[in-house]
Amino acid sequence: MERERATWLFLKKYIPNTHFLYEILQNADDAKANSIEFILDENELLMGK
């Protein structure tokens, strides 16, 4: 999915230690997910669909 690829490229360039996010996006792509949602606040990163 092009959107996930663009997100990964951004994260890789600007945020260190983001490999786990790539894995989440890859898993969603493998599962043919139509969307994935990340919610970031001061204390945690939440994921949903």
C-alpha cells in the first residue's frame, strides 16, 4: 500500500528506532487491512483499525 510505504519512509527518516511501526504496517498490509489508526499522546501509542 502506497500510504503505508510513505509513512514508513517518513518515520525512518525523522524518528529513530521505528522498526516496530514498520512491522505493524507490514502485518496490516499482509492481512489486507483497509486502514490502521495510530493515536499518540504524551504517555502511549495506541493502535486500532
